[in-house]
Amino acid sequence: MIKDIRNLTLLELEASFKALGIEAFRARQVFEWLYKKGAEDFSLMTNIGADIRKRMEEYYSVEPLKIEIIETSKDLTQKFLFRLKDGNLIESVSIPFKSRLTLCLSTQVGCRFCCSFCASGASGFKRNLEASEILAQFIAMRKNVAGTSVSNVVFMGVGEPLDNYDNVLKAIRIINAQEGIRLGIRKMTISTSGLAPAIERLATENLQVELSVSVHASLDDKRSEIMPVNKRFPLKALFKSIKTYIDKTKRKVTLEYALIGGFNTGVEDAENLVKRVRGMNARVNLIPYNPTESRLRFQAPSKQEVLFFKSYLQKKGIDVTVRMSRGMDITAACGQLRINARSLKSNI
């Protein structure tokens, strides 16, 4: 059976080549073509003999993603809609800021966790992305975004990264590998809705990857209302796993908190968040909710709500930042471009 060669780590490719009678050092050459040069056709690998390339074509493929739509914001944020080989759609985002370029990568087709304020799971969960499909997003955007080279990667597009644990970690290791894309491990962030057991497992991987956890409420009843995952892993269990991650990795964790107008912006919300975060090596990142999707029932916070919440946390000694949304003039909400494209197709 032919498989996408980008689903193999260097060690796996070396072993596979050896079984086919191909010298192991050829695997390193192939990796350079795949990841440093972005080749998606074996015929381009000119320092590899034609006989070896023909042999490779019998067992491997390179499946590029088809770009369906690119939307560009006034701030130069770009959202890509990709079509996969099975016809499913995924999204990725490139975010330039000063000398940095951050790529946000999807990890699943759809999402099974269905957070109320997110469009990613609106059409249900389809499947996990293969490591090759995660890497293909990086390579396609790198080719299509002009200017600055990629400086950061965040696994926070459509899907829950820790629900596709093995493929996401394989992609991370290839992006980080000297022979692969060679991006520093601390330049990559996993953003999770809070799968506590997976967070604790990640702490044992000896990877200095950044971790960002979507908290969004400091009371279990409110968090369960907007994030069904909280019913499986309530705040006590979630914060226990976060502390385990901090203790084992010595890394600072970012706690994402979407400020939703009239819902989680009050004194009680702030007090309980302080109680949970105080003493932790963590940063609270406040995100004023942007109601870009008509299907979602929540509203943006007032300026006063944002200023109050930030000030309250600061006065209690909590490290806090406010993140303003990028790409607000395009289809900005996670999963929204995919939903709109599906709706348009169904109406044609």
C-alpha cells in the first residue's frame, strides 16, 4: 500500500529504506527535499538516482493540499482553506507581526468537544489528521506567505491537538528535527481545551514545547456550560494536570480566558480565577470575545469589563495580558471559513 512519505520520521524512513534495499543516508537527502526545499514530487530530487526515485514511487507518495480559498486581512493575517485528498476541508492561519510569522495549524477535521463559542465543531467530528496533513499545512503556507520566514507554530486551528496526540507529536518532532524543518521546540505551542490525562502524558515527553490551556471560566458550572469537556475533566482535575506539567517541565503555561460579555467577567469570576492561578508559574491571557459568527449566542465584553478583569488580576499579583484579535475583517472565527464554504457548496 502506498503511503504518504511525510508520515515517517527520519528513523522510520531510514528503516523503511533499508527494508527496500535503499541506503539509509538517502533518507536524510529525502528529508532535506521534503522539508527544507518543500518538494512535493520525487522527480525534483535530482541528487537521488532515477532508479531509487522510481522505487520510491512504488511505495510512497507526497500528497499536497489543494488551496480552495485564501482570505487576507488588512493587518495581513491570512486564512487558508485547504481541501484534503478525501474531500474534507480544514483551515490554517498565518499571522505576521513585526519580524515574526506565526502559523496556526489544524489537527483534526472538525472537533468532538463542541465548545459553545467556537465554530470548529459545528459540523461534527470527522477524523484525525495524519502527521503528513499537519506538515502539509506548514509547507503550503510557507510557500504562499511572502516575506518573513516562519518563526512560530501554534497547534490551535480546527480540532483538539491532544485528541490527536500521536500524530501531533510526530509532526512536532519533524518540524523540530535538524534534518526536518528545524524550528526550535520552544517556538511551538500546543493549545488544548483541557484534556487532563493528555496534559500529564505530555509532561513526560521531554519536549520543551509551550502549552496553552483554554480555561475560559473559573467556576465549574459556567465552564461546563460553554465547554462540555469540563464535565469529563473539571477544573480541579485540569489544574492538577497543569501543575504537574509545570513541575515536570519547568515551563510557564499560558491560561487562555475568553472574556464573554455578561457571562464570565464579574467579581466572583475574577476571585475564583485568582484562587486557582495564584502561586502557579502561569500567565493569564485575556481574549475579548469577538462574536463574528451569527450562530454563536455570546456577546463581546464592554471595555469596562475588560479593564476591570485585567486590573483585578494584576492587583492580586497575577501575570496577565490582553490579546486583541487579528484578522477581524475576514472570516476570523475558528471553523467559520470551512462552514461558510460547505454552506456555499450546498447552495450551488
